[in-house]
Amino acid sequence: MNEQEKLQAIQNRNSSYDGKFIFGVKTTKIICRPGCPARLPLEKNIVFFGTMEEAIEKGYRPCKRCKPKLVNQSQEGK
């Protein structure tokens, strides 16, 4: 999956991508899942992470609306 496909999933709030990747917003230091209902960030402020641990190490915290930590945990068992 390329970066453009990930950006499209975020813009469309496509929940079928939940668990496949997470993204952070540089200005707020929050990480979300692609289907998050929160306000869309500017494209220049989006950074992609492979894992929750990687994002947390960089100082990001999970979104309180979409709770990406819970989505990732439920996806791990599949």
C-alpha cells in the first residue's frame, strides 16, 4: 500500500483500513486510525507509523475518539 492510498483512506474515513496502518498528526502529536471521525488533518501534518509502539516512542498518544490502541489489539488476533 503506497502513501497516496493511505492518504485517500484517511480523507474518505475508510474504516476498512483500520488495523492496516495508523497515522499521526504532527501538530497535535495524536495517532489515529484511518476511519477516525475527528477533523481531517492537513496532508503536510500527517506521518505514518507501522506500529503503536513506534508512534508512542516518538511522543504521540492515541486519539480519544477512535481509540487506535483498541483496534490494533483486536486486529492482532486475526
